[in-house]
Amino acid sequence: MTLNISSPSVQHNQIATFQLEPANVQRLADLCGLHDEHLRQIEQRLQVTIRNRGQDFQIAGEAARVKTAFSLLEHLYKETAHAQLTPDMVHLFLQESGLEALQDAGLQTDAQQEQVIIQTPKLSVRPRGENQQAYVRMIRGHDINFGIGPAGTGKTYLAVACAVEALKRDQVKRILLVRPAVEAGEKLGFLPGDLAQKIDPYLRPLYDALYDMLGFEQVGKLIERSVIEVAPLAFMRGRTLNNAFVILDESQNTTPEQMKMFLTRIGFGSTAVITGDVTQIDLPRGSHSGLIQVMQVLSEVQGISFTRFGTRDVVRHPLVQRIVEAYESFEKDDED
């Protein structure tokens, strides 16, 4: 592929022309999106102008942004060979290294992009960006792992994907989903039903991820056979969890005593992933978070991994990242 760059009279601006190969009408349509929505999305985020006629493309804008847009289009076109692009996918590729890193060095190489893939029965999950890639590698290489960061960074979804993959490869015998039963600023009152039905609202994000990867029917069968078990954190005392993949979600809402109790349940052949967001603690006023304490207590302990996510790792709607950043800025100003 040949990239031709010219510099118009406007200082620091460039126009790049190139052809995407091999020529394929369907893949080009997939790349551009319905009514060119994918191209408009890239233009808006990178502040460039993109025009095309068939496989001939032109990008105009500031030099570093043009280079980034070219790398992105080239990579996305390769993706169209084995996947149908969506606006969400385009957003994820834009987010992978943050726009600042993209402007400096373009997208990561294909080898880096495909270095970590989680295989589940229903879909293949590809971690996005350095932090998500490192997080999955840590989970695969350590018995106890912490994923700490704001909402939308994929820490829970990737943990569930790793659990499903480990179960299907017979690396573990069962999956345990654990969560403290703390309402997010609301008092729900008495909840009817058996234990599973009472804690179901708290575990819904974990169920949704399981349904994506295994399907509704298979998840139901595995729960009936106790291969997948859901449990409130308070019911973990006294148990020893061997040959299991255990996920403690929303761990910022554990007390120090609960966190210590949970961590000492881990038995042989088990992997534990503890996820949480220290900016969204719903414990009663005056209570201390076990997640904040454990970050200090275990920071130097060998065999335990900590992966910290930031706003650049948010993989939901672009507004989610801006919301998280706005709250962080507001809370910081409030403390000052």
C-alpha cells in the first residue's frame, strides 16, 4: 500500500492519499459503515477530513492526526476480512491506546493486537489496549488478581470470560460469582424468593456476561448442576474453595474483615479475581472499604497481581469516559 503525502499552504496540515487493498466492494462498504457512519466517527474523534471513491482514500488534517487516521483505517480494513465492523468496534479501536498514544505512534501492531484472545463457546473476547491485555495475562499467571478502576473498563467482563475459558479447558471444576449485598444508595427493603432470587439483582452484570459467552440455556443447566454458583459474600465464611474460579465483584463495598475472610477462602487449584472501583463505595457512612485497605496491605506480596485501570481504558460509550473524568475532576476540586 502506497501512502502519498502532500502539504498544502496551511501550516502543519497534510493531505494523504492511498488505496486500500485488495479491492473488495463489500469490505469497503463495511469499513465505511451505513451512510459512512464509521468514517464520520473517525473524523469527529481525530479531527480530520476523510473522503473516498471506492478504494481510493484521502485524509486531510494535522500531520500526526492524519498518520493516526491512516493507521486506523488500514487496520480496520484488515479486520473486515473476518469480522463485520460496528460503531462500537470502531470506538474500541480508537480507545485502545488513548488518542494521545495513537497520534504519537499509530495503532499497535497486529501481533500486539492479537497477542491475547479469550476463547468462549459463544464468542472470542479480545482485550483492548495495554491494560486489558496485561490484566488477562495476570489472571492467567496468578492465583489472586485485583482489577481496580472506573466503570466501563471491562474488568468484570474480562474476568468472567477468563472464568468461562478456564472451565471449558477443565482448568477448574466450577465458577463462583460473589458480591457483597450492598445497595447503591438505595434501600430496597425485603426481597422475596429463595437465596438465589434475593441476590440476583446484585449479580445481574455477571449473569449478562455469562449469557453472552455461554447462552441462556447452558448457563441455566450449569447453575442447576452447581457448576456455576452464586453466593453473597456473607455466606463464604468457613468454606475452602478448591479447583474453582472465583470472582468477587464490587469489592469496594467489602469491609476489611470481609476482604480478609474472602481471600483466606482460596484453596488449591483456584483462581480469584477481585474487581472494584474505589470511587463508588456504597458502604454506610463511617465504614472503611476492604479494597482500599488491601491495596496497601498486599501491594508487595508475591503471587498477587494488581491491574489499575484509568479513564483511558473505558470501552463503553464515549460519554462514559467524559462522565468519569468530570466526576474525578469535581471530587478532586472538592477535596482541595
